[in-house]
Amino acid sequence: MKKNLLFWLMLMLTSVTWAQNQVIKGHVSSESGVPLSGASVKLQGTNIGTQTDSSGGFTLEASVANLKDAVLVFNYTGYVEQTQVLGTARTVNITLHPSENNLNDIVVIGYGTVKRKDLTGSVASVSGKDIAAVPVANAAQALQGKLPGVSVTSQDGRPGADISIRVRGGGSISQSNEPLYIVDGFPVSSISDIPGDQIQSVDVLKDAASTAIYGSRGANGVVIVTTKSGQAGKVKIDYDGYIQFNQPVKYLGTLGAYDYIAYNWAYASAISSAYAKAWESLWAIGDSAAVYGNTQGIDHYKSVAATNFSKATYGNSFSHNHNLSISGGTANTKYILSGSYLDNDGMKVNSWYKRANASFKLNQKVSNRLNLSFNSRFTSDQTAGNESTTSGKGSILSSAYQFRPIATEDVLGTLNDQINTQLGLYDQVLQDAYNPYNLMKDYLPVSYSRTLFSNASITWNVTKDLTARSELGYNLYWNKAKTWSGAIYNNYIDANGDETYAGNAAISTSEGWGLRWVNTLSYQVPMNDKHNMNIVVGQEVNNSGSEGTSMYGYKYPAGFTADRAFAQMDQYYHDPNGTVNYGFSSSTGTPNRLTSYFGRVNYSYLERYLITGTFRADQSSRFAPTHRSGYFPAAAVAWRMDKESFMQNIHWVNNLKLRLSYGAVGNDGISANLWKTQWSSDGLTKYSIDEQQLSAYSPASTIANPNLKWETTITKNLGLDFTLFNNRLSGTIDVYKNKTKNLLLLTSISAISGFTSTYDNVGSTSNKGIEVSFSGDLVRNKEFSLSAAINVNINKSRVDALAPNVNGLYTTAWGSGNVMQPTYDYILEVGKPVGQVRGFTYAGWYTVDDFTYDNGIYTLKSGVPDIATGIIGDVHGTDANKPSGQVAYPGVIKFKDVNGDGVVDGNDVGIIGHMTPKHTGGFSLNSTYKGFDLALNFNWSYGNDVYNANYLAGTYGAKEDGLYRNRYSSLASAYKIYDIQNGQLTFVTDPSALQALNADATMFLPYHETPVVSSFGIEDGSYLRLNTVTLGYSLPENLVKQIGIGRLRVYASVYNALTITGYSGLDPEVNTNTSQGGAQYPTVGLDFGSYPRARSYTFGLNVEF
Amino acid sequence: MKKLLYILMGALIITGISCKKEFLDVESPSAVDEDFVFSSTGESFKVLSGMYELWRGVNNNLFYALDIPGSDAETHPEAFAAQVRHVWESLYPSEPNIDETNFTSAWAGWYQIANRANIVMEALAQKTEYTNAIAAGTTNDWTQMYGEAAVFRAYSYFQLVRYFGDVPYFTTTIRTASQTDSAKLTSRDQIYDGEINNLIKVLPNMYRLGQGGITAERFSRTFAEGLIGKMALFAGGYSLRRTDFDYGAATFTQMGIEKWNAKYVRLTNYKDYYQIAKTYLQAVVDNPGSAYLITTDTRGAGYDNPFQLNFQYNMNLEVSPESLYEIGETQGQFSERPYAFGRPSGGGSSNAYPCKSYGQSRIYPAFYYGEYDPRDKRRDVTVGVSANSGSCSEKLVDFTPGSRNLGGLFNNKWDDSRMMNPYTASQRQSGINWPQMRMSDVILMLAEADAELGDEGAAKTELTKVRSRAFSQLDQATKVTAYIGALSGDALKDAIYEERKLELAGEGLLRYDLIREGRLPAAIKSIRDRETAMVNGLMTNGYYTFDNGNQISNYIWVKAVNVADYGMTKMLTNECEVDTTDATYPIRFPGWRGNCDLWTSSGFTDASGNRNLAIKGLFRYIAPGSAEAIALEAAGYVKTAWGINIVNNASQYSSDIFKGYPDAYYTAGVPPRYLLPLSTETISQSNGLITNGYGFEQ
């Protein structure tokens, strides 16, 4: 490689002959005479160009040959492009007029830029201004509802939440569907570390015509972020900041004091009298009332207050964000230096996200032919919070409501579990020490991440037509995670409530680097005016490496704080009995390497007929040597119809362009180790010899597949861009079909092989859809303007083929995989989208009328289907009053006997949830009146279900775990088999009495032991959300100028202002964990253990000095 | 032209900056390949460690669901309808879901271990240290590990055959998924032959227990011989076979009729296998290495129960000298003993004395009351009547279905309270090992083989060894010598099975003994009849008298007492050797109960609180309202529900027993359908070569 580099440099130095040069000068201003700094000035048909300085002036040097018949092209964002024939003039002053459309906006595409009017592919763009207008921590979230064909879903409301971006649905199942993120030319894994205020623009490449240049990484679309650059002119200082008050939107209702005691009294009694007795003596009710002198019995609690612990663990919070940038420069040197700080305090106890960021960009013109640029960005962030879930329960937050709602001072009986021993297993819902607030306080996982990106490039205009560019990027990251769990969390508390140990500590670090070197040559083919042709060829090398270490210790001495433990990890408890209370491990990652060649040709004729062809060849280290290479061709044509002569008289059409593209892109998002057998260390076994645990090696559980190859997506796109009615209405309509073949799928293989699965290129998926976006200026006045924009996305995703040995079943195991029925609650099915929920069809509950009653025994009438043994488990409290083997009993949950075989069993499980929306979209209104600006942003999702596992988890018995919990308020009116009469719990068997007791029941008897997936937990998840409302006021320029300020705007906004939905859970937008329970394939639309979103009131300030 | 040159040169450069091919050959030192893994005995043993770890996990679920609760002595605690596993255990009163995770994960686990065993054997066979030792007929660490791998494979296939019948069989390593494409079911006979012969081949180069540092927490030659014996008895025993499968030249003796395309048969030449069993079991008995049958109690006065000492070793977290193989559990990590298979506790998940123990392993009252000789010292060690409360006190068990102190009589062989170092930080982590084969099992198997092969003298000698230690010196003449002396023919064989029950109840071995000995249909009928008679007696009379004179009653009288008040210094009781008239007798009888004496620092001392139970009327009917009852109540005893909860849950103790095998089946000679189905995945990925048998869904 070195030799080649030398050759390259020598070539650069020797092959250039410098011709005699001439200088052209000039000045660019707006209609009102204001100098425009940063405007681009270019010699048409060449790469020779410059930018205007702060006073609007420019100087351009070019050879005599180049200046012969030269045309100068002037561009400035938001202004109409102007051309000027140079002739013999050497000074050119020009006035630019504001643009009323976006045709001349620069769109960033792979390894270059293009004007929107010359675009042949499907690219959606959003400006940094629109992103900065949404006051969220993660800029990706601000894209929500703004881009046609781009679906943005935030995980949930936790600080530092993952934001998932899906371009046209995504074609993979087992592999990542994340788009490729490119920031200032450098590929990164996420854009969460870039403050919205520093973003100049975001361009999303959607079809193969635009993404194929990224080859093996382009299949899921490419999100290109361009950060702000310095402009020539005087030094400018910008400050943008806001403060934010976050408020809960909603809590789910829970039982009041009396209902809580009554519910658990009955349920405990249904399990065993011993539990009921323990409950009675806890509250001094029933037989225990007299023992504790509680004359009112349970009625006493009708006037006792109840706490919903959700409120104790999740409430108001405060966040703030600041961004300061200094920029400036001359015609030759431009720079920007930015710093930002964000402190986002979570609504949940002990959760936060903080980010500090510094970035620097420099552009140095060395000569007319040589340009150097350098940019660097350092980000340090930390995230605290734990939303891990426990099966049957959810996260600590989502199950917080289950804690005893009645204050300890209101307990009239005995809470001491040394005396009231049956309570011993229920400390987590009964004893103050373990209340969810204390648990959250006692468990603190904090992850720290630091990244440094540096990118340098040299651009050399070899001739007026040929430009060479070499770009070297290097990034580094250092991540660290520290987790402390204290005495309460680990149960290191003795019978007296004293700490036996302080807690457990764990530290893990990982660090790595990535190197990227790209060389491109772009050539503007000299042709006559009618033709325009541009060629880019390039070569790219990517390399990366990583390593990690971790250590943990258990049982630090009582009195240790988390900080002390982290500082003295070796002070863990050295157990004389040999139990190992520490561990450490390290790993070195497999490098990912990629070598690539690519090229692109753009050709246009008469500016009417545009053709683009791209090609990329990639070689990736992630595949076996025989399958390393992938080739990705794409082509696109566009026809600017408005330029045709027959359109010249149709004045209401300003722009009309038809685009057609076809191409192939790949997805290499797999681990590098899947094609060969790997063994790795298991750490210590639980197996011991003479109580000494052992070190072990195991091969991977996936059998190696040396035949793995690229996942390839073929995309077809037909699009129409138009601007109508004097540039008042513009829009885009795209129709596409993406087909992913050789789908890389985690495939289960027959267990007789000794392995469970393999990765294989089997099956295919497709996405087809329509994206429509319109934007219109409804009113254009100097003082008042009103504009609106809307985009609608209809995407139909489909699994087209699966290998015959893939049954597509997978589980979230939210109710514990072994127990939950059906075990597999999701399925992949050919002809259907990814992620459908399967389960039983809910049909209410059995009533007295379904049974014959004889001598205390309810026998199911013939013709009424029973539920097979093992589906819903024991229905506590009913066994003694029904024939052995019968599950049904009055009040028991009822399911449809789908196949009509007279019994509800596994054969009646069907698809009950369609989790993919029929359409999604967003619309916005923007208005200005004098100094005021008002913006409303809406987004919606229609036609998708949400799988409310939180609710299902709250509406079954869960014998050991479920006892003594507080419950959702809806359970107050659930079917009852116990009544409280004269302060005593009474079992009701008589049919008429049972019927009377349950005349107003609104839910089944939630006493069954096993979690069951049924349509009871499937709800319509459609929603329309008013995402942000912003009202701003910019102080008059002449006023603020007097105090030395260029611009001053204050604003207030409400984020998550209003959601219209029929969904009964906390928020219909759920994407908490797409691999809940280690699911093999995505668990779309699952609401389990989610962290609800806040409603945020923001007050902000934008100042420019 | 010049421009063209530039382009050309540029293109050349870019093509030129291609890197060497090796640039794309990447690897991480964290992932290791086979060459490294098998580079030394130390590294190689880590592979075996990984297999032992798998073994620890994979056997548990089916054992828990089927082996522990499903014989004519052992049962489960919860209501029949409460758990789907009761459907499998009781021979399918309704059709099972063929994709039950318990079935599929056990299946996958054993194949995983077997394939890894093949990897190990193939790798070690390449080692010159191994081949030299084999050539020289010597044993070293390489040959020992090779032998352990062979045992892993044999044991895995034994489990697969025992639970699933005929299964696919591989003796070479699978490295690519396509190798299984043509796999079919292999006859269980071929699998038994293949694995027994492989073990016979490798065992001369393995260490016996005690040699080469090998303890019963690893597979030894001693265990390999015992395993051959056990597998041979299964190979020569009855099993459910498909009529839609070709067993080649094998011929069978059939019991009963055909149903579900299946029959309950044994090989005509079964004695060949009994002969193999005899050879290798005799080898264990003759040369057991460091293992031995514990026949003397070294603990001194108040104990005198060598049978209990075996389990006490487990509870002391020591390997018992009686064990040939124990799964090595670790304290603070995991153990099902006593959590699932031992004395229940009502404690909390942590910081309880002792923590929660669920109690999956339960005992039929008809077995406890009716089959143990009242003088048999194994009864109280094996079966308990008072659970741990969780706050260092006794709690009478309740026959109401449920867990912990509910669910009826329980397996008392392992008990938190009896541990040398009880673990109270968390439930299910006692660290007590899982003994999978112990000497008395081997001796009784040898007795069985001897009896079947006609050597009754030898059979009686072996039977005597085991039975003898169960009785005190005083009882030897009548209970042992005379009893055994009178046996011959089928009575001897029956007595050997009965002895297995008395000796091994609660250890989960009996269900498959019943199956292989062809005893299952009759045993089902017998236990159900005897339990039903008991239920009826309780219902009609308030008590029921068993043949041996023991009575179970609807009510017994119980009093919580402080042992210090009775002059006792320990809450934990041992063997009952006091006179029935002694004041401490109701506390000490039945024996082997009470609570741990080690929790004094937590305030649980023998002098404080009423932590022990005095029990009256457990084996003798006391009529409620009788003078005796009134006197007991006056003395502080409380009339407590006992058999009445059996009456209240009559179906649990009668018709629900082996509910899938009703009396009509017994009469008609229907084969017992005890095998597990193959999963949809196994069938659908077999290219049509594998189908489910025994009437299971395809």
C-alpha cells in the first residue's frame, strides 16, 4: 500500500503544468443591497470556484484558456441561481433574487453534491433550522413526521432513548435495518451525539440510484448529516439555548385502599387459607379485626388514602440545553467552533442523559487549485437508567404501581414478616424498604461514552475539469459502564433491616477505532452547451478495531458507597466457603474491513434529460474468502418536462420532473464470525468440583455457514417532482418497490445437529409503497405568511419467502417463555409483514349460564367449549367446585374455539395482532406575522395494533408473584367469587348469588395462574400527535442592532402537546425493545416495560452577535 | 488527449491502491479455534467443563416433570389441573403440545452434548499422547478425558432413548447443517449396542474413582461400568415400541395389546443384556475404587442411621462415598435440593430461615403408611410430615394441593435445616449436589440381574447388603434374614423392586424402573386402588387402616412446643430411639425433623419460642371427641386437619393418579404411553424421513 501511495504523490507533484492565470473580481448582493457572504461563484462546466467574503466580494483565478467563453454561475441558498457570461469583463457585480422554490438547493449525495433540480434519485431533505426547532435531545427524533418515506420512532420517553429510523420499511429481518449514517462524509453508528443546533441539513437517500454508491451498506437508505460550516465574513457568535419543564402526560389508575385490600383478600383466599390469614392479620380484618381492636374491620379502609407508586417514581423534571458557536473567516480561511451542553433529567428517579460536545471545522484555501479542510468533533455523554424487564412484571417503573398503596402508619395489623411469615415472599410489594422508589435509588447503571471524530481532506483542482480529492478520517471511542446495585436491590438486608453488605459493583469498558481513507477523481467532461457530463470514480478503505474489559465484585462491606466500591473493586467479599464473588473478562473484537471501488456518471442533455449511472464493488471481511465481493449497479433517468417546448405556455407549472430508477444495494450488517466455527470462553461454570467453579470453553450455538453472502436489495422507484402556481405549491410523489433477496436470516436448524441455529441466505422480503409530500405557501406577505406541508407514507412490507425449515415462530417471553401460552407470541409468515402477534381470541368470560350446578359443583354444559389443561393454568379458588380436569368456571376468561373442536387448545391460536401501520405521516403549519413565528408539527400512525403486554401482565393471577400486588383500577369491577359480608370474606357458590354479585362485572376473574396471550391485550394503536407547537418572537433588527446583536429571538414551545388515540396504555408509540426476551426477530409493537414520554414546556433563546 | 491521460492515470492509481488479500482475513484472539482448545490437557478439560455445565442444566426439567413425581411411590404437590406437566406425567389424559419447551430444550441439549463429545473424541484421537497410551494400554489424562467424552455421548443417548424412544444417532461430529439432512430414526437397539460397546472399549483407559484425582463429580471408570449396567438393563427391558418402524431382525415378547401403533415389548434375547449388566455391575461391586456402601454411622449416639449419612454428606456439600456420580452444584449458584427435591419451606426468597423451598418431590400416603415397615430406618429419612416454616420452626404439612407446606407428604432426604452451612441469602441456591448414581442403586440392579439370570443366591446376597443397613441389629433376623430367605422366583424379583422403592424413593429412579421391568400397568392400578381405598376409608370412617396396621386419620393432634421445656438441647431431631411413653416422644417421632440449630445469631434459639411440633395420632386413629382427644386438647394439643384434606381433594388422591391410564386400559392391556413426542421442528426439518409415533400429532 505504501508503494502505491508514494506513486500517487509523485504523480500529483509531477503531472501538473500550471498555465498562466487571470483574476476575476466582483461583488454579490441582495436586492436590498445587502452583501451576501458565502455565496458560491463558479465557472460553469468546471470545478473552478470560490465563495464570497463577508462583504460579498470574491476573487477567482483561472487560466486564460478556462476563461475563454466562460460563464459564471452564482448561487446562494434561498436565492435563484444566476448565470453571467463573462466575455472580456474581469469584474462582475451581481444582484441575486430570493428564490421561491428549492430547486437550486444543494442536496448532498454520496461523494458529492447536486442541485435538487438535477437530482435523478429519491432524496428527502430537511434543513437544520427545522431540526433545531424541535427541542429534543436527539436530532434524529426531530426528523419525525418531516420526511416522506422515513419513519422515525423513538424507543420511549427515557433519557437517551434510541431513535429508530426506517427508510421505506427496511428489508431485513435478522439483520439491522438502521440506515447508514454519514456525518460530514464519515460513516457513524448513530447521530445521537450531534446537537440539533449544529446541523446544517439532513438528506436521506432512499432509492438505489442514490444509495448504490454506498454499495454493501446502502440497503437501508443513507442518512447524510451536514454540519454547519464557517462563512467568510466578520466573526459571528451564535447562542441557542432552552430550558425545559417536563411533565407526565398520564398515569394508569390503580385500586384504592379498600379495593386493594378486598381484591387481595379474595385472591389470597382462593390460593390458600394460609395466605388469607396472613392478609387478615396484616390489615386487622376478618378474624384478625378483633385481635388488633379494629372495630370497623375492612370498612376502616374505605377512608384511608392510597398512593399510586407510579407517581412516586415518575414525575416532573427539568432539562436545559445550550449551544454556542463562533464562526467566521475570509475568502481563503473559514472556520466554525461550536460547543454545546445538554442536561436532560429523566422523569423517572435516577435517570438522566447529559451530553457535552465540541466541534471545529476549518476550510483553508491554499491556492486556487488546492483546498484543505479539517473537521473534528468530540462528544462526551452519559446515560443513567435501567429499564430492564422481568418476565410477568415489566420494568421497575412499569410495575411500580404494584406496591402496597397504603402507608405503613395506616397498617393496623402486622407487617413484620418474621411474625406474619407468609408475607416473607412478598417483600417486594409490601415492605417499605423495597418500594420501587427505594429500588430505583438503589440501582444505578451509568454508561459513559466519549467519541472523537476527525476528518481531513485535500481537494486539488488538477485542471479546470478534473478534481482529485483525498479524504482521511479517523474516529475513536471510549465507552465505560458502571453499575452499582445496593443492599436493597440485592436483598443484603438482615431481619433487623441492617445492611449485611453494601452492594455489588461492575465496571466495563470498551474502546475502538475506525479508519477510513477515500480517494476520488471527478471529471467534468468538456462538451458543448447542450451536453453536460460529470464522472466520479473513487476508492475507499475502511478498517476498525475494538477491545473491551470488564470486572465485577459482589458484596462490598456494609457502609461502602458506590464511589468507594468503584475505587476499590478488590474489596469485594472474600468468601471462605469458596463462593466466587468477583470476575473479570476481556475481549478483542474482530476487525471489520472493507475495500471498495465506485464510480458515478451524471449526464444531461439540454437540462431536460438526465441520466445517472453508479456502480460500486465492495469486498468485506465479514464473509468467507469466496463470498467477499459484492457488486452494486444502479441507474436512473429523469425528464424535466417543464423544459420541453410544449410546456412553455403552461405557466402555472414551474417545474415538473419525472424520475425513474433501478438498482441494487447490499446489507452487510452481520457479525464477522458467522462463517467459521468459533469457540469462546464461558467464564466460570455453575458446575463445581469440590465447590470450585470451573473455566469452560464452548463453541458458538450457531453452526458456521461458509456460504454466507450479501443480502441484496433491488429497488425500483418512480417519482414525480413538481412546483406549481407561481412556486406556491410544490410536491413529490414517489412509488417504489424494494425487494430484498438472499435474506440473511437467523435460521433454526434441527437440534439433532447439536446446534440451534445458523445464519443463512434464505427467503426474501419486499416493501412497496407510495410517498406523497406537498408543501404550499398559502399566504405570502411581507408581514404575514402562512405555509403548510404534509407527507403521507403508505408502505406495505411483506415476507415473500422463507426457507422451508423456518417456522417463523418466536417469543417475547414477557410472561416467561416456558409458561406463557402460546409460548411463541410472534410469527413471521410468508405474504405478511414482519411481526404479527399470535394468541387466543378473547371472548369475554364464562357465566353461570354455561354450567349445570349440582351440589356445589359447576359442570360445563355440553356444547360449551372448555379450555384445555395447561393453557391458563390453575384458576385459583375454583378447583373444589368443578369436576376434576375441567378448567372453566363462572368468571373464568373465555376464548373462542376457533376450529370448533369443542375445546380451546393450542390449535385455536391464530393471528390476533397486525402491528404494521397502514399509513404514517406528518403535517406542519408555519406562520409568521411581523416578528412572530408560529409552527405546529403533527405526526400520525394509522391502522397498526399495539400489543399491550403491560396490561396482560396485570390481569392474570401469577400465583407466587401476583399475590398482594396492587392492581389496575379496572380490576375493581372484575368478576368475583368472594363477597365481603359483615366484614368477613365469603365464598359465593350459589348460582343466583354469584350472578347477582357479578351483575356489573366488566372483566373476567383474573385468577388464572398462567400468562396468556389473547386479543384482550391487542388494541388499536393509531394515533395523531401534535408533536410540537412553537411560538417565537424575533425582536426587530434595528432595535437589537443598537445593542450589538444581529438577531434575537425568544420562543416557547410545547413538545408532545396532544395525542389523540384510542390506546388505553400510556403511549401508543412503542418501540421499547424490539428483541424483548431475546426474540430472534423483531417484536414490533410490543408495549412492555416502557418509559412514558413527557410533555415538555420549553422556553428558548436564539441570539446572534 | 492530455485530459484523457489524466483520467487514465487517475484510474490507474485508484486501481493500484488495492490492498493485499490478507487485509480482509481478520480474526479476534478472543475467539479461539479447535487447535488451541485442544492444545493441552488443561485447555481440553475446559471443553469438558463446558459439557459438565450443560449436563447440569439439561437434565433438570424433564427429571422435575416426569422422573421425580411419576412413579407408584412418588408424586407431585399441586392440583392435577394446575400444571400442564401433570398431563405428560400421567400418560396423557389429553394430547400434549408436541413443541413443549421442556421437551425441545432437553432434546436439543443432549444432542448438543453428544456432538461436543464427538468433537472431543475426534480431537483427542489425534493426540500422540493419547494414541501412545492406548497402544501401551495405560491411562493418562488424555485417555481419561476421551473416556469422559464417551460417557457424555452414551449418557446423552441413554437419556434420549429413555424419553423419546428411537432417535437419530450420530457417532461422528456434525460441522455443517447439511450433515443432518439424511438423518433418520435409529433403532434404540442399535444405539444401546453402539454406546455400550463404545464404553466397553474406552473404560480400561479411564481412572476408577479415587485414581488420578477423579472424584464422583467427574465421570470415572467406576461410573462408566455402572452406566453400562444400567443401560444394559434398559436395553433388555420393556419399552414402548412403534409398529410403524423397522426394528430389523429383533424379535419381541409383548405385554398386552397394540394401540397408537405401539406395543409394550422386550427383546426375546433380553437376557444377553442382563448378562452384560451383571458383568459390569459386578465389576463395580468387586472393584469400586474409593466408593463404598455406607454401612456404619460414624456420628455416634443419637444417629445410628448409615442410610441417612449418605444424604448428610450431600447436605455437608461433600461428595458422598456412596456416590458413583454427582452433578456438582455450587452454593450461591443453584441447586434443586432441597428447593424442589427435599423438605419444603415457607420462607421468603431471601433472608428466611430457611428460604422458600417449593417441594416438587412428594410421596403417596399409601406408600408412606402402607409399604414401609414401621421399623425401617429409611422411612423417616425419606418422607417428612413437617415442613420448615421459614422462620426456624416446624409446620405440619397439609394435604391440600399446593406447594411448600401444602401438597402433602414430602421427600425428606435433603433439608436446608440439616445443612452444615445453610444458605439463607437466596432460595434455590443451597449448592447440594445431584447424585445420579449411588452404590445401593448399583447393588440392587446387580441383584435384579442375578435374579433374572437365575442366580438367586447371588441376588439375595446383594439384596441383603442394602436391606440390612435399614434395620437395627435387633431386627436383622426377622426383617432381613428371614424376609429375604423366604424369597424366590417372582417374589424375589418383586421384593428387589420393592427394596428399590424403599431405598430410592424421592430420587426419581422408580418411574423408569417400572417401565423397563414391565411393571408399570400393574403398578398404576395398584397405587390408584390403594389410594382410592384410603380416600374411601377416610371418607366413610374418618380413618383408614393399612395392611401393616398403620392408620391414617382425618385429624391428628399437634402442639407447638419449646424443646428446652422438654430437656432437649437441639431443635433438629435425629433418629427416634426413645420410648413411646417418654415426654419427648411426640417431638422426636417421627424422626429426622425439627429445625436448624445454627441460626442463634438471628434469635432462633432452642430456648425461645415454640418452634417444634409434638404430634399425636399420626399412625393411630384417635377419635375426635374421645377421652384421649379431650385429654390431648387439655394438654394444649390442637386438633388439626390431616386426612380430611385428602377427602376434600379426593380426585387428587384417587382418579387423577395416572389419569391417562384408566382402569379400562389396564384391563384391556393397553400399552403405557410414556414416551415424549418429537417436535414439529424435528419432523419438519427431516426431509420427510422422521415422523412421530405413538399416536402423537405430526
